[in-house]
Amino acid sequence: MIVIAGPLLHRMELIYQKMENEYDKVAAELGFSCEGCPDNCCDSYFEHHTCAEWSYLWLGFSQLPDSIRQEILARAEACQRACEEAIGREERPQVMCPLNREGRCILYRYRLMVCRTHGVPAVMTRPDGRTLNFPGCFRCQEVVRERCQDQEKVPTMERTALLRKLALLENDLLEGRRHLLPKVRLTIAQMLLQGPPVMPVAHCRR
Ligand code: SF4
Ligand code: SF4
């Protein structure tokens, strides 16, 4: 099992803390918050790509009482089925995350990067030099249209450095073998149903 612990856990928490700080800064500049939002974006379909986040999520999940874990796993199965059905119809799934209980995240402290950054406009430069722009959620886009006179100067979260740090952490967690291992591409439901990440046998340290 891949367990994020010690200095690597500390690095993960620093990355998440910085993400939250950067998000809060941009949200404050825009005067934007989730308060009163009629939507709940925890039903958005996202895939996640690191064992570091997967392992961190499991750190939180494994601390929940057994009865709640069983309830969440049953919801994760239903979520997974509904996503597969939507994909089968060539639709983008819109299914509530199994960790959302009565509108709130039961593992808020352990939620993933996308959950922490979804709302506000963001930009990132990929290793191949391509720049990706994220406009923020629908409600934040309305705020930007209303409040930003100059669309060239919209407050924007810069994700590049944070993603680089996450990639380095992932590589260290996987003992420098990240490039040799299968790529992670999992929804939160899949991360829960598959159990915590494991190092493939051929790559385990003896
Ligand atoms: S991020 Fe946007 S869509 Fe999601 S809850 Fe907040 S305001 Fe609503
Ligand atoms: S992990 Fe939490 S914040 Fe992220 S989608 Fe699920 S319920 Fe929402």
C-alpha cells in the first residue's frame, strides 16, 4: 500500500494550504464566495491523477467509523454505475460525489485539488509549454462579467507552481518511478472503491 506520511505528508498539506490561500486571495479580489449558491459542484465529473492525492484521501477515509465507510462505499458503487451509464450514452456524468452528505463534504480536510480550486478563474502552463485557462465555475463567471471592467485584468489563480510541486511530491512518493507506473486517472468514487493506492508488485522495494 502507498501511504503518504512523515515529510511527504507535510509537503502535501503545505501544497493544499498554499492552494487554499491562493484561492482565497483571488476570491477576495473578485468579491466572490460560494455562499448562497443554488448549485453544488460536487456533482461535477472530474478524474484525478496522483497517488499522493489518492493516498491522502484514504488517510481521511480510513479514520471514519466503519458504518459510515460502508455507507459511503455503497454510494460510491451507485455513483460509479451512474457515471458509466452516462458515459455509455455519450454524456458527461453529473452525479453527486459519494463523500457529499447533505450538501457538505464529509472529508473536507482531505478533499482533492480540484475541489479546492474549482470556483475561481485559473491559469496553468503545462510542461510542453501550452497554457490552459480555466474560467471558474458558472457563478464566478457571472461575477467576472459583472465586476471586471477590463477582461484582460481578471484576478486569476496561477496553478503552475503548485502543480509542479505536486508532481515532484508524486515522484518522491513513488520513489522516483512515476514515469514507469501506470497513469492514475480515477474519479473519487473509483479511488474509494479500489482501496488505497498500491505499488505494482514488480516495482515494490524488497
Ligand atoms: S464553486 Fe461555484 S458552483 Fe461550486 S458551490 Fe461555489 S459558487 Fe457554486
Ligand atoms: S471530495 Fe468533498 S468537496 Fe470534493 S467533490 Fe467530493 S464531496 Fe465535494
